[in-house]
Amino acid sequence: MSVTFKLQDFEGPLDLLLHLIEKNKMSIYDIEISSITDQYMAYLEDAKEVEVEQMSEFIVMAATLLYIKSRMLLPKHPKAEEEEDPREELVRKLIEYKKVKYVSEQLSACQVDTDRYCFRNRTAHLDLPEYEPDYSGILDRLTLNQLYDTFNELMKQKEWENKTKSERKIDHNILKKDTYTIEQKSMYITNLIALNGRTTFFTICSKEMPKIELIVTFMALLELIHKKQVTITQDDPKGDIIIVGGPEGDEDGFGK
């Protein structure tokens, strides 16, 4: 009995494309774009109960596939130089997504396995028999100073327990789903340049940002440089990096 997948079963368009490639036993480096596009469009036609924002991502990918398909159907000019494979950008994104998906699955598996481990400083639960102490004679020969010292020791112990408990507390913010994407950060950088004519590295990467946002922002900047959509210059080796639009400078998009 075959398993039927719906569009809402996939995390995004790249997840759906990977499923189709694996289902058809294709090489990710040599995608039969015509066949994959037809199957992808069939999934979109059967889509139900999908949010509008999520659906828009699938539609954008559909437009990209149709564009690549049309380019591959066009005849090549015999005298033209070797053209870039229109699938190259899509293949690169699929490979990066596959890496991230693999790491995510490994981390999820590790999280499940943590229930089998016992960490240091965790409170132990011992099955000890109940004991009813004999209170007669406990206060015999007990002075006020001894009682005061005992009370101070209890207060110090309580303070230590509260401190260690706060140190063992899990920061649930690190478990939140990543909400930053390279596409969003790329748009943010280009919008800053469009508004101000330029921006700087310290402007888009501040110290107050979470580590994951810094990483995604830096990757977005590298992506824009690779595509020659921005140019960077730096007058002082230890100074700020100036970011402007357009391929000004050498062929790699880097200024002197």
C-alpha cells in the first residue's frame, strides 16, 4: 500500500523537491527538471488546508521551476559560449537544505536520547523507610546560641540550593525555532542600501543580536557579494566595512 503525502506534510518547497527527487531516484546534481516540475505542480493543484503565507513560498518555487524548465527547452545557439546551467542555483539550495535537515534530525534524535541520562546535581529520589523520630529530650541542654547557629546554617543551605537550582535552569529561548532566513536578511540589507545609499557591517551585525541571527546575516551578505548585488570596501583593516549596491570594484565584488 503506497503512502500518500499532502502539501502540508512538507516543511517548505525545498522539502517537497527533495522528496520528489528521492522518490524518482534522481541525482540531485542532474535533476530532470521537466518531470519534477510536472509532479510539483500536481502537488500544488491538490493542496488543501495550507496557510496563505506558506502557500506563497510553494508558488514562488513553482514559478522558479517553470522558468528553469523554459530555459532548458530553448535551443542553444551553436556559436554561443558555454552557458551556465539554469539548475545550478536550485541544486546549491537543495544541497544546503539537505545538510540543515540532516543536522536537525540528528539534534532531534539526541534530544530524545537525553531521557536516558542522569545529570550531575539532579535531585535523587531514594525509597527509604519512613522513620518517626523520638522528640523527647531533643531540646534538652539546647541553648539559644546553639539554636541561632543552627538557624543560620539552614538559611545558608537554603540560599545555596536556590542558587544551584537557578544555574541548572534550562534557557528555553535556545529551543525556539529559527525565525531568520537568508532571503529575509538579504532583503533587509538591500532595503537599507536603497534607502540610505549605503550601509555598514556593524549596522547590520550588532553585538545585541542573537548568535543565530548574526550567522544568518553574515551568510546573507556573502550571498549578495557572490551574486554581485553589493560591493564592500574597508579603508582601515580594523575599521567598519562599507556596503554599497552594484558590482563596483573587481570581478568578485570586493573593493580594494
